[in-house]
Amino acid sequence: MRQLQFKTMNEDQQTLLRSGVEEIGTSLKDISLSAQEILETVTAEMEKLQGESLLLGEASTSLLERYSKFQSEFPRFVKEIENYSQFMTDTLTSYKETDTTIEKEVSEKLNAELAKLSDSGNIGNS
């Protein structure tokens, strides 16, 4: 008969996993802010060029139309990045809460069993 063996993560591995998830969430948030800043800068420059009539003709009109379409879609992409960043943060919080709950319940049950054994005289009698 085959016995199952369970491997658990040690404290260092758990800390590394948590810090990795936290770092990804933070990086994604930074990326979304940076992307938003870039879009705002490019949009301001495009409006400036259009306002100064520096972009004229069919090619520039096509460029402005394509940029306008891109610009209208861009906030949705930034929002998706922000949502994923929030998902990572929420996941990390959930992991921490679950670990705390498990540790508390295991500790309580272990202490209760040790107390029963101690009361029955089956532990601590060397």
C-alpha cells in the first residue's frame, strides 16, 4: 500500500511567495500609473500639434483618427491592469487571513489535545 506524503512550505518559502505576490501587485499598479501618465503626455502633444495646425493633410488626419480610437480604448486597458493589481493584493490578504485562521485552529486543537493527555496522566510522566 502506497503512503501519501505531504510537503508543506516552510516559513521562508511562504514569506518569499507572499513577497512575490505583493511585489507583482505593486509593480502592476506602478505600470498602470506610468501608462496613464504616458497617455496623458502623448494626448497633450497630439492636441498641441493639431491645435497648431502642424498636422495637416490626409496622412495626419488618418493618424489623428487612429490615435483617437486608441486613446478611447486605452483607459480600459489601464483599468484591467489596476484590477489585476487589486486582485493580487486581495489574494495576498486572503492568503494571510487563511494562514492565520489555520494556525489558530491547529494551535487551539493541539493545546486541547495536550490538555486532555495531561489531565489523563498520559503526558509529562517520564
